[in-house]
Amino acid sequence: MNEAENQDNPMAGLKVLIVEDEGAIALLMEDMLMELGCEIAGSAARVETAMEMIESCPIDLAILDLNIAGKSAYPLAEALAGRNIGFLFSTGYGGVGIKDDYQDRLVLQKPFTQRDLKAALLEFCKRRS
């Protein structure tokens, strides 16, 4: 990506942590994110691994599956909020399954397309600027 494209793309260089327990979905998200100009900060399929990454990796945004191998993503959301790191939820339940404390967060409804992901990322960039 050249410098002019970088300036036109608010997602360029965005360091994204993917927290998703389905390997195929995580790989697909990585590909989509890289095509949109993002960098992959890491990918985790377990809450414990994700927590370690939150504490040690530079992250601009985390995409959290709401249910990670049978565990809730809310402890991760709390850790991210405490570090002032942005996040959005990725779930098949839609906004209905989100706790009241997080109703203001973006939700990426599964299944989603690259267009849906791009729209969510652009909205995230808009909100943080």
C-alpha cells in the first residue's frame, strides 16, 4: 500500500487482535483484515491466551467472539476497556446478547462479509477520532 492509499484508508496499520475459537473463521478474518490494510496483532482461541496478549501486545482494536470455547468474552472486554483499547463484539446472537454495560459497543453480526467488517472498522475509526 502506498502513502496516498494509506492516507485515504483510516484502517491502514490498525493493529487488530482477533479472539475467535473457530480456526477457519479466525483465518478468514485475518485475510479480510489484511486486505483492508490492517495489521494482525495476534489471534487467540482461548480467553487465557487473549488476556496474555492484551497485557503484552500493542493493540488498537480487538474483535471479540462473545463465546470463546464456552467462556464469556466479558473479562476480556473489561481488561481492554481498562487499558483504553477499543473492541467490538463478533457474535451470531447480534446485539440482543450483549450485556447492558456494553450496548454502546459495535457488534459484527455473524456470519459477516468483508463489506460488513469494513463498515464496522470504519465506524470504529470514526468513533475514536
